[in-house]
Amino acid sequence: MDSFRKYIYQQTYRELSRLGDRLAKTDKAIEWEAFHPIIKAMYQNDTEKGGRPNNDEVLMVKLLVLQQWYGICDEEAEK
């Protein structure tokens, strides 16, 4: 990895550490695994065509919840 990219990653992680881990805070308040069977029944993206592997359904719901609660845009959520 080149030094500039390493520097950018370090700066990004430093900023994220300063902001705190919002998802860790919600894990204490919400039993996320209870959503798994509900979401799994609605989320059917398993085809024989292949393609990109599915993300965990509960993780996707967590991201949507965080976006709504904290006003996070899609680009911020990707980070």
C-alpha cells in the first residue's frame, strides 16, 4: 500500500474514532437477531445467475436505522 493511501486511511479511522461507534451503542438497545427471520423472508436475492454475494440482511437494516437516526447519507454509510 502506498504511503499516501495509508495516510488517508489513518486520517479516516482517526476521524471515525473521534465520532464514536454509533452502531455499538444501538447494539445494547436493540436485539437485532430477532429481525433475521422477518427480513430473510422478504429479502430474496438468491439466483443461479451468480453475481455479488448478498450482504447480511440485519446489517443492511442497521445501516438504514443509523442513516435515519443520525442523518447519514449513503456515501457516509459506505465508509
